[in-house]
Amino acid sequence: MVLAHRMALASAMVTSEMVEASEFPELSDEYGISGVPHTIINHGRSSALGAVPEAQLVAKIRAGLKGG
């Protein structure tokens, strides 16, 4: 989450929000959250499960921009 927040601070084209999955079970179900951290990209077009290195998160973001 920290990396996503840093990206959002660095670019106006990136937004980042953090949600406590156990406090919002409907949202967790909607996005298929199976563990934490679980980063959802572009409304579910891509995702990253677990703490991933920056290069891997950037690759997932690019995949999300292309639709998967």
C-alpha cells in the first residue's frame, strides 16, 4: 500500500485508496479479496496479491491499463 500511495503522490494520474477488508466485507467480496495485501488495479482489470516489488507492481498496473 505504501508503494501505491507513493505513486499517487508522484503522479496526478494515479489514485490510491486503502480499505480494511474485514470492515467492508461486501467490497472484499466484490473484488474477490482472498488475502492481504491485495492490490486491485483499474477496478479489477488487474491485481497483485501480497507485497510485491515495485517493478512487479508497475507491470501489473500496465496490464490493468491494457485490460488484463
